[in-house]
Amino acid sequence: MAALVAMTACVAGPGTAARAAVPDSPAVTYTNPIAEKRADPQIYKHTDGYYYFCGRADDMLRVGGMWVSPAEVEAALAEHPAVLEVGVVGRTDGDGLVKPHAFVVLAEGAAGGPALETELRDLVRRRLAGYKAPRWVDVVPELPKTVTGKIQRYRLRART
């Protein structure tokens, strides 16, 4: 009888695969099309012992040479009382650099405008690093969602 073997496969490059042979078993194939981002984990273990999910690797933004999790920026923006829902995607600026772009659904009775945009950017700068603050903030009536309620980021990206 073969012993159980714990393995971790790290694969570089899209479309590549790693093969691990376990004694007395067929070869097992592991694929990871986004493994080039593994140096910047999307899940990390905090010193408190809990694991934290930072977002899907294909949603991660490369801003100023640093990885930014849209989920992290969304969580900071959602702390503002005027924000009901928020979605963050990457948008390329005039210099060809990717910056965060926030789409915000306002809470009932809240008013948008330049003052709110400034408040939201300042909130993110206080909670997170300055480069994570959204360059653009668009107030929208609703966010595009799947039937299960997940934000369709690809539709937000199409609006940028």
C-alpha cells in the first residue's frame, strides 16, 4: 500500500502543467494558469492565525509596480456611510499605467459629487497605501451582477 504524500505544485506560465508521480498511482496533473502571480499571494495567513482572502488572481491589479486587491479597496470604500455597494477594477490612464477605478452605488439619501469622491479617496489612503486609492470614482445606479449576486467585473472593465 502506498503512503499518502502531501505535495505543493507551483507552476510558472499560463497553460503549463506540473506532473507529480505518486508511488503505485497514476500521474496527477495540476494546472495553474495564474501561477506567475504566486509571489504575491491572494490568500495570506495573518499573525493572528487566521487566513485572509485578498481576491481572485485574475482580478488583481498591478499599480505602481505593486499588486492591489480590488476586494481590499472595496472593503475600505464600503466603510463610508454614503456607500451601499462598490466594485473596483483597473483602468489605464493617459500614461499607460493601471490605476484603480471605483464604481459606487450610493446609500439612500446620500449625494454624490466631487466632495464625496475626495472623501472616498482619503478614506482609502488612511486605511491602505496611497497608491491603492481610486483615481476615478463613478456613481452608478447599480452594479452588474450574476444571478447569484456576484459583481461582474468584466462588465465594469468594459465601461472604463
